[in-house]
Amino acid sequence: MPKAVENFVVFLLGGVIYSLIEVTFRGFTHWSMTLTGGLCLLIMFRRFTARPHEPLVVKCLFGAITITVLEFIAGCIVNLWLGWGVWDYSGMMFNLFGQICLPFSVLWFFLSVPAVLICNYLGRRFSEM
């Protein structure tokens, strides 16, 4: 399967999953988070499939850092620069400009476990095609 098709499928899946997580826990999402979620899963997929024997804890740490960094960048753009007010973590402990916070970074670490499983599954499926 061409890499462009793989990238599109993984990006789309990441966007849908991220949006579903937000809708489940916040009751709504924003299209910018769909794009962010797609990019997060795509970056993780490419890293995880390139390093299949990397320990799970390292993959989860990479996932948490990736999601946190991309969420910070997206937040700086959509919330601070454009003023859309998509989210605000300023009431959370250990937040940075209200865009990211330590409790959610820890959550992303644990939610990276299913992301690793999804990436492993997709990597196997794509290699069979």
C-alpha cells in the first residue's frame, strides 16, 4: 500500500479517535482537535512502526510528549493567537499558559497504550497489503 494512503488512513483514524475522546469526556470537540489528533497518531504510527521492539514505556512516553507538544502548539494558535477559546486548562495544576497541564500529560501517557496497539495492528495490516 502506498505510504500516502497509509498516512491518510492513520491520520483520519487518529482524528476520529481524538474527537470521540473529547466528545465522550467534554461533550463536544472542535475541528482543530480533529486535525491535532490525526497528526498525533500519524507521528506515533511512523515512530512505532520504525521501532517495533522499543519498550512499551518508551512508546508511551513518546506518545505523551507528542500529544502534549502538539496540543500546546495547537492551543497557542487557536486559543492564544486566534482567540477561539477551544479549551482552557488555566484552572488545572501545573498548566502552561492554560494550554497544557501535567494531569492531562499523564493521562496521555496511559492513553498511549491503546495507541500503540492500534499502531501495531495497522502496521501489520498495511504490511500484508
